Amino acid sequence: MLSRKGIIPEDYLLTRLAEDVLQPKFKAKPGKARFVAKNGTCNVAHTNIREQGRFLQDVFTTLVDLKWLHTIIIFTMSFLCSWLLFGMIWWLVAFAHGDLDQRGDDFVPCVTDIHSFSSAFLFSIEVQVTIGFGGRMITEECVSAIIILIVQNIVGLVINAIMLGCIFMKTAQAHRRAETLIFSKHAVISVRNNKLCFMIRIGDLRKSMIISATVRMQVVRRTTTEEGEVVPLDQIDIHMDNPVGTNGVFLVSPLIICHVIDKDSPLYNLSAFDLQHEDIEVIVVLEGVVETTGITTQARTSYVAEEILWGQRFVPTVSEEDGMYAVDYSKFGNTIKVPTPCCSAKKLDAAGGIAQFKLNEGVTLRASVRRKRFNHPRHKQPKQ
């Protein structure tokens, strides 16, 4: 159960995704496949794998990666097969020793009260799960029976360790914690501290913190090298300007993660018009250690060109109420329009930066106003 239940409207998705329902829905370009989906799954299909035996070399990880239905089937069949196998062995021991025949009171069987395969199967279950109802028991008459008893106990412990460990790892997988780590539906580009910036918003819905949380960004695009080699998925790291000034973030309340578009940025040459026609995808990865379990978790999402809003910024979500800070998650994905140059960061730097660009715009505007006033009929000089 979420610790902040009731704050999130029902119209919002709680699967690493928060969006403003009033904003229009954007769809990716037809025929364009995303490298990472909005919910964090990687849209990559592995085909023509010839060495399938490599998966069997790591059986435990293979079992953990299976679907729950397959895991439960394997869990059930592993116990049933072991019970049936040792049930057959106990029946053969009894058959070889003559325990199935009716003998006198002085006859000592290997295992008491085994008269058929059904009783041998029941004794196999009692041995492996250590139930011991008291009707059937092993005697010191047969050394082979003692050895089989030891072997079955060891096999039963190994099966229990593997299957219970597999189920525990599936229930405590890291991506379960990532379901409450949310990203804004859209990314924005606007001016911040006189610099053109690419920004997203991240948040955590639980009160238990993510320790040593870090955020990484990559741009995935199709590039061509100088030699003419086409790289269909070129992954380019971009520098992050995190709010706390270091690589880690203190994710107690929603944070705006900012990337300054400078000369080292792959977005340096993009303008507002270019972004609409650019085949680009920005991947965001949030990693950290779960405070309660100590397991490292990772949440991912991506933004294609249609999901990057130029000239907008996020509205504040944190307010102070009754001596404490309150977070309004209904505003998590809300944005407002702000004055932003439509040209690229490269053109802004060529013009002398945002401040010089604003100054030039202001001078041009004032000159045009003065020119209009001079040409107005009321300001015309009377004819001599």
C-alpha cells in the first residue's frame, strides 16, 4: 500500500509514469520504434541465438527470469518427481528384501508398513518433508535403506533451497520497487539561469527512501561516422546538472533534473523546428539502493521528439503547510509556457548568450516602435 494514498488522482498511472490528463496525448511517428518504452521495458528482440545451452549454465537466474506460471509448474513438478523417484526406490528396496510378502512376527523389514507402491510413495513424502506420522519407519536391517534415506534428505534440502530462493527473488525483485518511482510524461526545454536547458521531473511515491540515487541520461539516435558506417542506435551520454550539485540526488520530494545544452551536448544544434523533424530519443535511468531491503533498483523511461515540449517549464508541486512541506502530485506533470528562444543553443552562443539575445531583441523591438511612431500622421512635419 502506498504511504501517500489519496494524494494521487485515479486518472494517473502509478507505473513509473505520471502525466497531466489535461495535456494532449502524443503518439510516436508511424514506423518509428522506441528503444526504451515509457514504462522502462527495453524494446529489443533477441533472435537467432544459437547457443541456447548458455542459459542452462545459470539455472538459478533462468528460473528467476521465468514467468510466474512456469515457475509454479517447475516448483510443483520438482517435488512430485522427486517423491515419485524415491517412492519407486523405496518400493524396490522393499521388494528386494521381501518386505511386501506376509512374514512372521520375527521378520524385520527394511521399512515397516510398506505393502505396496502407494505406501512407499507416502513414506517418500514423509522422509523428504519430515512429516513422520509414526506408522512407517526405517530399521537398521538394511544398510542400503539408510544410504537412500541420507541421499533423499540431501536432495530434498537442495530442492527446497533452490525453489524457495527462486520464489523469494521473484517476489523481491528490484523492478517491483521501481513501480513507485515516477517520471514526468513530457520533457521540457526552456531557459534556466540564462541557459537553454533540457529538463524532466522525477519523484518517489514511498516514504522509504532510495539511497545513493543517481540519474543518468543518454541520447539514442541514428548517426553516420566519417567513414560512412551507419550506427542505428548510437548511445551518447549527456551531462546532468542535478539539483544537489553532485551525481547523487536526495529524492525526498519531486526533483527537476536539468541538462544544460552547451557545446558538448548532442542537443546543441537543435532548434524548436529541428526538434519536430528529428529522429531522436532521450533515455533517463534512475538507480539507487532500496532502504528497506538493500537491493539495487533501476527505473527507466524515454522521451521521443514528440514528447519534448519547447518553451515550457514545470509548475511547482511543493508548498509549506502547517510547519511541514506538502507535495501536490496532481501538478506533477503540469507545465506552463514561458518565453524561450526558438533557435538552437549554438545560435544563442553565437549571438552572445541569452542575455545578449534578449538585449538584441529588445533593441530591435524598441527601434521598430520608434520607427512606427515617426511614420505616424500626427508626427509628420507640416508642409512649408
